[in-house]
Amino acid sequence: MHIDDCTMTNNQWAVVAGQGATAYVSRSTLTNNFITALFNDGTSHLISYGDNRFASNASDGAFTGLASVK
């Protein structure tokens, strides 16, 4: 999944990656999510381009890797 220039707000989770999936997130805002902004089931990957914004989430969660813009 590729998420670019999106606002994800007032959800339980903003981005959920499961069952070996990979989600790439860039230029996005994740705010006011009630459980966690980022959820990874441990077998999946959440990749950031390093230009995302977080605010007021119960937990931000964590990206599992960084991608570089070429």
C-alpha cells in the first residue's frame, strides 16, 4: 500500500499493516487516533519517507524502516 499526502484522524488506528504487507507512508498527517497511529502485526512493514507528521494520538506507534526519495 502507498499512502501519500493524506490526513488520517479520529480513527482507532491510522495505518494497519498485517499478514506480511508493506505500507509506504509519505507527506501524511496522523492525528487524534484513539489506539495508535501505526500498527504492525510483527510480520509486516511500515516504511516512512521521513516527512510525516504526528500529533495527539494515544500512541504514535513506529515505522519499521525508512525509504529514501530518489
